[in-house]
Amino acid sequence: MSWYAANDRHLDASLARVRRRLERQVARLSGAVGEERAEPAVESFEIDGHPPALEALGATFGLSAFERDVLLLAAGPDLDPRFGGLCAAAHGDPGRPWPTFALALSALEEPFWGALAPQAALRHWRLIELGAGEGLLYASLRADERVLHHLRGLEVLDERLAPLVERVPVPAALVPSQARLAERLATAWARAAEEQAERLPAAELAGLEIEGKREIAAAAARAIGLSLVELPAAVLPTTAGEADGFVRLLGREAALLRAALFLDAMDLDLDAAREAALVRFVDSFRGVLVIAVRERRRLGRRTVLPLDVERPTTPEQEALWRAALGGTAERLNGRLGALLSQFDLGAGAIRSAAAEIAAGEADELAPALWDACLRRARPRLEALAPRIRAAATWDDLVLPEPQRQILAQIAVHVRRRSTVYDDWGFAARSSRGLGVSALFSGPSGTGKTMAAEVLANELGLDLFRIDLSSVVSKYIGETEKNLAQLLARAEQSEVILLFDEADSLFGKRTDIKDSNDRFANAQTNYLLQRLESWDGIALLTSNSRSRFDPAFMRRLDAILDFPLPGPEERRLLWSSHLGESHRLPPSEISKLAALVDLGGGHIRNVVLAAAVLAQSEARPIASADILLGLQAEYRKLGRQVPLELKRPRLE
């Protein structure tokens, strides 16, 4: 016999026993005298370690025999059509065909008033619902729908929680470093259970990666016989009244599912109300709880076991890649090392990237796998930093050879940093992070942003431009909080952050004359400290390097000065931007290069304006179009077009 069939038999027999007690109550009210029938036998069972749902529920919520019978009485009308008529007869009132506490106290064995209390299990966990009626005793009783399904052996999420809660699968295996954390957590829970602690300690898993935390929590929960469900902390109610009902509902659900709760607070923006909501929830939730955070927080009075979760180590990631790719790994032609050097992925991301490639028909395996990694490494930065689609290549970049060499060295640094730090032992001799930071200094339009695009293209990485208006705040401490959120998200993956006009963030510290100076210096100090542990890639642009704090300059890996282009560089820029869609002779381009002392960005603007004029008349770009574009660009700069160009035609 299956567990479900045995459970149905057990539930039906239990309902028959309660129904028989109602029949006795009806007989007492009518004064009928006769031979009393024996109650049906209710035989317990255990199949594959699973007892009947009713017994398990009673043990989980600590129900007495009377409370369990009250629950069956309340569930009866939905499970057995005979209960309605019996309830009306037992009340002696045809207008009350429903269960009540009054009926339970008079008909069921071992009654006690405390079972009716709001803090008692039946009402606290909302196993039963009170309906209409005259006061507490005669209010109708009904078992909650979720409880009815559970009694029948059907485990479906409560419909009120289904949009919010997800089941977390148990990982096939954990890498050794994370398996040790799961074992440590499970041991702490088991020890607390042996000591009969009122509640098991909550686990606070801190770190940048969410996926590894889920797998550690699922493995630890399985070790103590529980499953795992996940809830985003952002949905926690912020008002005390709503929070109380929500925590009870969620606690009941976790208990019915025999599940621990994984609370994802990784990206929770903690204002005062949300912080209070998080602390209140951690304090009041009675079940097994795991909280995922980026950095450790104060989580109220509950005992908390803090654990720091890192991504798998480089050797562990290599083993994951080889296991996930199987024989395909040999087709990478030695490129697996480049993936390991550039991308710091968790186990799930590695497996899904490998599965994506296996399901596709990519001609070039290594580039396809690189793109798959890039998609999984892409952080959620859109709110603070729009992504730039890097299209520029080395051929588009017009720079003196020394600057090109420095830019190429930055690319080499990024590619080889993992080998140098891990294999050559530099990480053990320094507390600095793996981050690479460079300053691009020079006048506007000299190619700083294009150089960042070239670098992103060369490395195959995403480029994000930081919107400083969304980072810098006039309120004390808000800028640091915004930066911490931004850098933490960026550090999760391999991206390049481009800080335009970075001197507004990384400027010189000043003598303290008032509170504004103090807070500005505190902001700079925070940035200096954060840069020490930074593991990402940061490119900063400014019109002048002299505006930066000297201590910050010492922490940079490279500084590139972008000079205004000379005549030869300007000729190359004009030719590059004009392309083939013009009819200017080489002599005119040379004259433009000699007379127009603008940077590459401004030259691009001139050509673009000229192209729009030419396209409106469906013809190639002419000298007159260039002159009009020049006039518009010089006007924006507050300057006059050179007199030699103010002629109908360039000569």
C-alpha cells in the first residue's frame, strides 16, 4: 500500500471517530437510550519513515489529543458531507450546521479552555479559522484550506505565499570549501536541537555570491532532514500588524513543508522601515532560518551563526568546468585558463554555461563559452550605471604610441593578474585586492571614452558608465552607501566601470574648516580604503590629474595622459570619421587637420552634423556641410571658427 492510500485510510478513520462522538452528543440531547457503538479503530503507520499527515502535523505544532480532534471537527464539513447535519443536530439548532468551540467542549474528550486562546497552537498558526457567530463559543470553525490539503497528503504552497516563495533544489554536490561550511552549519543546528534550544540559531551567510549560499543552505537543511524554501526580504511587511500575520503564515508553511527558510537580503536597500522589518522578522520567525547578506548586519536578539561565503577557489572552479564540459573541455585548446583568469563564477553558473554550449551548435567553442560566461557575470547595475556597447577597436583609436603601449599593458595586467596573484604567490604577500585601476587624464574629446571601449573590446568585457548623479548625495553617509552597493554589485562579476569626471568623487582632501569639509574628507577616505580591497576594473576620466588626492594617485595601476591631437593625428581622425561618404579632396582634409585644433570627440560631432545635412539632400558630405558643422561645434565651445575656414569652399 502506498503512503497516500494509507494516509487516506488513517484520516477517514480519524474523522469517523470524531463523527461518532458527535452522534453520542446528538443521542444525549435527544435522551435516546441504547447500546453505545464502539469508536472506529485508528491504526497508525509509518512508510519510508513518514507517519500519517495528521500525526505529523500534531507533533509539529505540539497539539494535544483534544486540539487534534478540534482540528478534525473543523475540517469535517469539507472532508465528509455528513458532518453538517450532525453539527446542527448536536447543537440542537438546524440553523447551526457548522462546528463551534461550544460543540467541541461538549462532544470531544479531554476538553480544556486553553485550546481556544489566541496564542494556543490552533489559532496562533491559523490551523483553524473563526467565522460568523455569537461570540467565541458559537463562532463557526473551519480548517484553513492549506491545512486541508496537507491532511490529504497534498503539498502545495499556500496560495497567499505561492507568488513569493520558491522551493530550492538540493545541489548534486558542493565544492569542498562550501561543503565544509554546510557541514559546520548542520552541526551547529544538530547540537542546538540536542540541547533542546527553543529555536535553532539563524545562519547569516555573508558574501557577494547568492548561488553558493543557496546550495550551502540546502545541503545543511537536508543534513537535518529539512527541505529549503526561499523568500526575498524585499517583500517583508514594514508595518507591525501586517508583519505578525505574515510571519505566522510563513512559519506555518515552513513547518508543513518541513523546510528551512532562506531569506534573500542581498540587495535589500535598508531604510529605517525596512531595517526594522528585517530585524522584527528574524526575531519573530520560529523556524530554521538562513539570511543571505552582502555584509554582516545587526539582526536583533536571536542567536546568529555568521559565516563568510566565498566563491569556489580557482582549482575548484577548474574542476567544475572540466566536470561540466566533459570531453568538450579538450576542444577549448588551452583557453580554459583564460576563462578561469577572467571570470569568477559559482558552481551553478559554470554548469549552466556549459549546458548552454552543449545544447548549441557553436562553430567556435571558446568564443561562445566566453559570451555565455559574460552573460552570467553581468551584474544588475542598470540603475546606477548604463552599459556602453563597446564597438571601438585599436584601429579606431588615434593616440601617440607611448599611450597605446600603456593601454595594451593594462589589458595584459587584467589577463595575467590571476596567475601572478594566485600561482606566483603575490596574494599571500599583500592585502590588496586583484583590482586594476587606471586614470585617463586629458581635455574633453581626446579619446578617453573610446580608449575605455577599446579596452573592453580587447578583453571581451562589459563596460558600464557610472552615473555620478545617482551616486553622489547631499545627505551624510548616502554617497558611501551608494558606492558600496555599486562596487559590491560590480565586484560580483567581471566588468569595467568607467567613472566620468572622477575627480568629483576622488578629489583632494582639504583642511577641515566646517562640517562639509569633514564629510567630504570622510567620503574620500572611504574610497581610498575601498580601492585597496577592490577586485574589479575601474577606469577614471578627468580633465586634469592635478585634481586628485596624492594618496589616491599612488593606488592607481596606470595613468594615461591624453594630449590634444597634433596635425597628423587630426588628419587620421578626419579620415576615419569621414569614411567613404564624402567628396573632400585630400588637400582639404589636410587643411582641416592643420587649422582645426579640436579633439577627436569634437571632430566626430562636426562630421556627424555634416552627414545629417548631406543625407537630407541625398548626396555625399561636401565642404559647405563641414563648415556648418564646424560653426555649430565652435559655438558650443564659445570659440570662433578660424578665419581661414570662413570661405564658401575650403581650399
